[in-house]
Amino acid sequence: MAAPLFASSQLAVNVLSAQSLLAAFGVLGVGVVMFAETGLLIGFFLPGDSLLFTAGLLCTGSGQHGVKLSLAPLLVAAAVGALAGAQCGYLLGRKAGGALLSRSRSVRLREGAQRAEELLERYGHAKAIVLARFVPVVRTVLNPMAGALGVPERTFTVWQAVGGLVWSLGLTLGGYALGSSVPNVDRYLLPMVAVIVAVSLIPVAAELYRSRRAANEKEVRG
């Protein structure tokens, strides 16, 4: 009787919940989610930011239900999944062009594609590729968009690696550092995840502010 109950609990996974994913799949789940969210358009809804942060926190043994992960394998899984996923998305976009995005019925996905294209046009390839990592949905669609728009493969590979490592390792280590220094930190997990997601948007907000300020100054001089 115990075996069927265990199997059913494993199947009842909430893919929108970082804690549920980690309890069911552990470190392997982190790598798979990173790959799906950054490389496959169907993964745009997955909780990348909160998953990385929560996984780092669980490496300290601060999580509920006895879930504890190992930091070194987690960092490897997060980095490999994020980098391989982005490269796969780029290659798919290069091969299929914009067909995959144009056929999508998801309003959220189309809005993300528009924002991704605007980032590439406004900030150039390097900045856009790095900044996109910190914006949900945009980090999913920018990779195939970069391939479809003909961003040079070498340029894309270098900067997606930079952005991917900063994003995946930074959030994971941030969760680990907080879990190591604050007792019973898992009680405040939800508000902390919201803060982390908001903080991850700061680089993009800063770039938008700078570009608008520069445009205003140009208009005044003109």
C-alpha cells in the first residue's frame, strides 16, 4: 500500500512551484527546468528564478519536508542546463526562423518575443543577451529570436554564457548564502522569492532609465 501512495505523490507535482519540483526531482529537476525554460518555448511558464534561489537555500538544510540538496552538483546542473538550453534555443531559431513564435497562440509568449526584439535593437547583441537572462519569458524567447535575426553564433555563445553563469550561479549562491546566515529562513521563502525576482529586474530597469535619459538629452541638444 505504501508503494502506490509514494508513486502517486511523486506524480502530483506542481510545475509552477519550486518547492514541489525540488522535492520530486532534486538537482536533476533543476537542470531540466533550466534547459526547458531557456531552450524550449513550451518552458516559458516555468519558475526559473524562484527555483534557483530555493534550490540554493535547500542546500543548507533550511527547507521543509527534509529536502536537502548538495551545492556542487546543483551549481553544475544549473549552469549546464541554462547554457545548453540557451544554445539549443538559438539553434532552433536559426533553423526554423520566426515560424515557431509566429504560430504560438500564447499572448504572453508573443509579448515576450516583442520585448526580446526591442532589447536586441536597442542595446545591441551583447547587452541584450545578458539582460534577457533576468527577465522571465524574455529569456525564453530571446534565444530563438537571436537565431532567427542572424546574431553571429560566436557573439551569442560568448554573451549567453556570461549572462547564463551570472544568472544561474548568482541566484543559487544567493539562496545558499541567505539560508546559511538566517535561521528558519524557509518561513519567509515566498516573500523572499518575490524580492529576488524584483531585484533581478534592476539591471533591465537601469538600462531603460539610461537609454531614456540619453534620448531626452539628445532631444534637448537637438
